Amino acid sequence: MNGFDPNLFWFGGLLWLGGTALVLSLMGTDSQTKEKVHSQIEQVLRDRLSQLGIPTWQALQQKSGLTPHSLRRVRRGDIGKLKLNELQQLATALSWSLEETMHIFGISSSAVLEIEQLRQQCLRLREELQQQASQVQSDERDFAFEQLQTLLTNYPTARKMTQSKPDLPAKNLVALFTPLENLLNSWGYECIGKPWEQVPYDPQLHQPDAEDITVGELVYIRFVGYQDGDRILCPAKVSRTLPPGIKSEN
């Protein structure tokens, strides 16, 4: 006996709707027609939610685990923009197989596979870039340590010696800082001024210790600054006077 199969009719209707959406998309139909197709797709989804006893879109989102943005894509019919795992989540929530869902919404399996492959490639490239950035950072640290190794290994002992012998001449410790100077030179960093040098105040190069110091006024370099070409890394700290007992070298 040939009877009417409502399930077959339902699925056939969905296949027709999905095929229509795909054809319209390929033909570049106008926005009004696309809106009509999107409205029909949303109605199909509403009917499916009603069949499954899913009361709201929010309930579908919670059941599928989709983000609000992805769910909006689903309702607009832009399901082809979902990731493969999101498409699988939607299919499971709607009690459809992945193949049924793709047919219903006119999604080519090859297109989904290509998109997923591109996504995986992007993830791999991102991981490679992160690894390269970490390696560069590690190489920079190793280079800096190599340049400063003499200073880093001798400084703790020198500090201990100054505690035991407070009268130890400071000039005996100056040589320890040669590696630091070598490192700055290798980076191309230049000093701004010399300690206790008298220079005209330049707000681009100097940090004054008083607000009323004017441009061009003679000041003393208390602490040098550094620059990398035209880029000021830190300005030199300047003052109208030198520390008590210090004479200018000018």
C-alpha cells in the first residue's frame, strides 16, 4: 500500500529549500530575494525547534554551545561561515546528521572541508609565529646575558667586598661596567650628554629638576640619558647646580 510519508515529505522540502538557497547564492540574487530565503531558513529552524521542544533561540544556543555571533549567522542562513565543529554542534542540537544539515542549508561538503583546512593552516601558522617570537626573545636574553656575564658574575662579589671594606676605592669597580657599555654599543644606543657637563637646556633631550628652567639656559648633566637614533629612550636629568664639592669639567 502506497501511503503518504510525512517525514520523507519534510526532509524533501528541506532539501529543496537548501538547494534553492545555494542556487540563489551562486546566481548573485538581489538583497530582497536573499532576505526572503533567509526568512524561509529561519522559519525552517523555528519549525524544527518546535518539533524538538526547544522553546527559544537562547535555548538552542545553550544546547548547541554556539556563541551568540554564530547563532546569528545560523538565523541569517550564513551557516557556511561556521567552523566545522560548530556545524557539528548545530546538527547535534537539531537531531540531524552533519550531512543532512549541510544538504538542508545548501553547503558543499568540499567547501566545508576546504574552509576547515584553511582554518587549521591559520592555527598552525599562528603557533609557528608564537614559537618564533619566543625563540627570538630567548635568543635576545641569551645574547644580553653573554655580553653581561662578566658583570653579573663579578658584581655580587664586588658588592660583598664594599660591605667588608667601605674604604675600597670606587675606581676599582669601574672596570666591571665595561661589558654593560659594550652591550649598549652593540645595540647602537648613544649617551645623551656626559656626567657634570654643562649644556644648553633642550626639552627634547633633558629632564629638568625645576619647572622654571627655560630653553637654552645653561644646565648641568646630573645623569646621562640614552637615545636610539632620533628616538629618545630616556632623557638626561639636568640641574642648574652640581652636587656639593663637585666641579664642572667645562
